[in-house]
Amino acid sequence: MASMHYLPQQQDPGLAQAQDMGGMGGMGEFAASVAHEVRQPLAAIALNADAALRWLDHDPPRLDEARAALALVASAGSHASAVLRSVHGLACHAPGSQTLFVADDAVQELLPLLRAPLQRHAIDLQTRLAPDRPLLHADPVQFRQVLLNLLMNAIEALQGTSGQPRTVLLSSRLDGGVLHFSIADNGAGIAPQAAGRLYHALYSSKPDGMGMGLAICRRILDAHGGRLWHAPGAPHGTVFHFTLPAP
């Protein structure tokens, strides 16, 4: 009887890559990361596309306002595409595309994505950035990911508050060879039982949270030689801090 030789089963390369995402905790965490990171730019696309249609429906059409809204749609779409590449790179442990850029410019590029939630919840976002426009040597897309996640956390922390003005303060300072960022809100603060698990993937203290934002931020900052931590605000609220080496 002729012997039978069984060839080893060939695994799909894409599946093998997906199963090797141990740093992001497997496919479930990878999917949650993608969903979390594109949620805000997709919301900005929808809101600004709707605004553009309303401006065009005016009699006569408000073309300047429609163009501005469509420019934000294009910007948010580009950001979403770049974020997808970034999340895939993080999952595959690929090095980011680090380059020299002005930190203030990256902040200003990001702020239009936050305009709608800030207006909807009557939140005043203030910026107090380091003088002399310091440079960073980092992946600019991942830097904006960190900022967007932390700013959205601050906005969401203020949504249930009342009886006082709602404020978020984004500040930065250059301390030697380190650029230090702080995002402070005047919300209710973080419950003590949640504080120790905030940076765990798939853990969220919010009912509709995905639990990926802070885990992604920490992973990005660790890869850049930075740090991420939080502290209680004064007299209340929360302050998130992160650092990045500055050239």
C-alpha cells in the first residue's frame, strides 16, 4: 500500500499576523482599537458633511461656509486613514514614522475635530502652550492620537456635570530635554476603585466606553520613550500628564 504524505497546512498570512498581535491582546483588542480610534474622526466627517449640506441649502447658498465644512471633512478623513495605519502598525510592533515637527502645529491641526463636541456640551477648551514653538521628534499621527484620546476623555468627563462652567485646559512646557503636556478638566474626577485599572485594555469606567484610549496612549508613549500618568485636579477634576523627549 502506498504511503500517504500529508503536507503541513498553509496558514493564511493575514490570519497569522492577526493572531500574532500579543502586544494588543489579540484580535478582540485590535478590533476595539480600530473602532475606538476612528470613532471621533468619523463623527467629525458626519457632522461637517451635514453642515455643508445645510449651508448649500441656504437661499442663496453659503458657499464659503460650505467649503470650510468640506475642508474639515477632508481633514478628518485623512486623519482617520492615518490612524488606521498607525493602529495596524502598533498591533504589528512596526516602528512609527518619526520625524521632526512643531508640537503647536500638530495641536492646531487637531482642534477642529473637537469643535462639535465642545459646542454640543458647552465646554471651553483653553490652550496654554510652551513658548518658542518647541520641536518634537516623534510620529505626528500617533502624537495626535494621544492628544485626541486625552482631550476626548476630558470632554466626556464633563458631560454629566452641571452648576459650573465646564473647562478643559491643554498646557505644555519645555523642561530640559522633555516636553511635558497636561490636560486638565474640572469634572467629578476618577473614582478610586477605577484609578488602578484605567490603563488596562478593554477596561472603561464609562458605560459606553471601549476601554482602549488610555491603553493605546500608553503604548504609543512607551514606544517614544515618554510617560503617561494622571493626578487629581484642584479643587476637583482630573489632570492627565504625558511627556515626550524633545530634541
